[in-house]
Amino acid sequence: MDSYPTTIKKPSMKFSPFVAAILILLSLNECHGQAPAVQDGDANAKSESDATSRRPNVIVILADDLAVGDLAGGDGSPTRTPNLDRFASESIQFSQAYSGSCVCAPARAALLTGRYPHRTGVVTLNMNRYPEMTRLRRDETTIADVLKDAGYATGLVGKWHTGRGDGFHPLDRGFDEFEGFFGSDDVGYFRYPFSEQRQISDVDESYLTDDLNRRAIEFVRRHHEHPFFLHLAHYAPHRPLEAPPEVIARYREQGFDESTATIYAMIEVMDRGIGELLAEIDDLGLSEDTIVLFASDNGPDPLTGERFNRELRGTKYQVNEGGIRVPLFVRWSKRLAPGQRDQMVTFVDLMPTILDLCRVDVSMLNRLDGESFVPVLEDASIAHSTMRFWQWNRASPNYTHNAAVRHGRYKLVRPYVTRGAKLKDSTEPSVLFDLQNDPTESRDVSKQYPDIAERMSRELDRWSASVETDRIRPVKIPRDVQ
């Protein structure tokens, strides 16, 4: 999948076979930017190894139910995320980054495939009740598939939540190594089911978040000499709310209620471990050669109570800003200068962006919905004008409910009605927000701009029909995964 030349034109002059072979070897070396040299071993294999080793490592860290307001002590309290705050200052920070969904499983499907989750078959949450609607279709290609084919060691540490069973396990979806859990299980933080590759056991001798951070560090140590892709998918601060009592106590002393204090304690432990992982990257001399991304899968869980979230409307389960707006930091010190970006980017854009940064081309079986925002990473003045869509409800999708489209400054929302599974078509009118002047979605401007509202509603209808058709397409398993 390199972009290097793979064919060499025949010279017009005639040479002996021996001389011709020498000329071909010299030409190959020059094509790869290497000085001609005669060494023991297979020269072609070494050339391919050198080309691969020049690619950056990639670490994608994902928090679970973390709100944008949970970082940097934005509510005036002492900071609880010093490592992430420092990491953000070293990164490109996106002020308008969006998840692929307002809930975790579909959001992860979008991140892994660069496609809207409906197309991938992952549209709801409970893997036990809806196994066929919570697993990546076999004909979907993941970023792990692509990077593995490009010579990367690939590992997932933490939450999977996009399928279980033969053909749907992380090891069947491009990951060489899996240490984690599936989702929709009885996962606690002091006792939890845990898989190492395909072997599952119960763990009760460590705190889950610390365990995941430790395993991520060990993965990096094992693979630091060659390109690697690590997806560290934390569970914090997802329910159940559990944290070391001494950490909770510090937030209770600041006046937070028990729920909020526990959430902040869970985030603090996660932040500490992420700091240790970043320090390990530094100690191994990998900082300049490693792209690190941090994000959250969706907004805060309303069942855990209210907490500061920069006055964004809505929560997890809702396509309002509070449910889908997430932090996104991208660091690659070798190439990207730290700074702020205000362009809109979403989870479907992450896969093409990472592959672009890694110089990995791929011929996809299915068309990507996202597009690379590398130009935006390199130049804050570059426009990234896209139209993006969201929708979620339990069980089979109903596109009259909890759906949204954003283009430029405007966002059209079909309001959230219920978390229940038995839905009738919603009769709630759509609302239009001007996010440039109203980032908290407090004023409906559909009557002021009826033409814009009507056009965006038509676009949402077209998208809904497209992804639903794709979602129920016939099963076609590629030969290479049969």
C-alpha cells in the first residue's frame, strides 16, 4: 500500500544478465531514497522494512461518556486532568469536534470504519438483546484491518462493544492483540470480566482503569521497535460509578455531590494513567514518531446527574450538542504545531485522516463517508466544509426521531422523544439552530430561515434513506474473511 514505484522500465540498451540485475538493484535503492550498498540478507525485504519503519505509530485514546466540560477544570474547580491538559497544550485542539453518535457502540463503529454507524450495522447499545444490531458487518473494513495489512502491529486495550462471536471478535477485525471486554456485560471497576485474546476470566485484584493503562504501556514496550497501532478504549467515567475512596474524598471536600465526586475521581485516575503512557512514549524516544489522539465517545450520561458541561444542550442519548460534541486532541510533534482549530470534524473523518498521516492507501470495499482533515491540521485557515448527520434510537432506526444534520453554522434537529424501544413516528417539528450565534441551541430560527430549514430537512431525508438501504443490504462476506 506504499506509494513507491513497483515497476521498472526496461533499459533500451542490452546488458548481460548479471549487469542487468545490478542495475535493477541500484534503481530500486534510488527509488526508495537509499544509497546503493551491498549487504548480507535480502535487499528487497530490507527496503520494504525501512519504508514501513518510517511510518508513524498511532495511539487512539477514547474515554467513555466524558463531557467536554470534564476537562481543564472549566467550572472553576481545581483541575482534575493535569496530564490531559498538558497533552492538549501540545496538540491541535478542535473546538467543534463531534462523535459519530450520541451513544457508545455506534460511535465506535464510526471511528473504526470512517462510515456512518447505520451503514456498518451498529445502531444500538445492548449486545445481549440486539446482537445483530450491535456488531460490525463482516463486509466492513476497520482501520485495524488496513494498518495491519500495511505492516503495523495492531492492538485493542479496553472496550470493544461492536460485536461478539465468530467473525465479530476484535481478533477477526484487524487486531493482532485484544485485552479488554465487550460491553453489555456486568463490568465493574473493582471486579470485571476480562479477555486476553480469546480467553475470558474474572478479575478482582486491580482497578479497571489502572489495569487498562498498564496493559497499554506494556503493548507499547513490546512493539516500540516497529510501527504499531494501539486503540486504548477506556471505560471511565461510564457507569457503574466506582473509584478509589481516597480520590473521591478529595472532590467531596470541594463540595461536589457523591455522584459528581466519583465521576471526577474516575477521570482523575484515567488522566494519571494516560500521563504514564505519554511518559513511556517519551522515555522510549517515540514522541516524534507517534501520532496520539484523544477523544470521548459521546457526552455525559444523564442518569449520573447533572454536572458542568459548558452550557451545551442535551446529554448522552441526544443529538443535541451536549450529546455529540466531544473533545478531540491530535498530537504529532514531528509534523504538527500545537494550536486551535474551529473547523467541524467528526468521527467518520478520523480513519481517512490517520491513514493520510501514515501515508497508507487503501482500496475500500465500501465507500468512506469521512474525509481527511490533514490540510486543516497543517493550516488553520483551510476550510473544511462538510455536511454531517446523526441519528439514534433503541433497536431499529426511526429517522423521524432524534436525528440531526449540520452544515456550516446551521444545525437542524428532529427532537429527542424517548429512550424507549417501542417508537412511533415522531410528530415533533424540526428545529433549526444557528450555532455560530447560539452554541447552546437555545433559539429556534426555522421561521426566520424557512428555506434553509426545508433544504436541510430534505438532505436529512436523503441521508436517512441512503444509510437505511445500506444497513439492510444483503450479507456479502469478502472472500478474504470467509
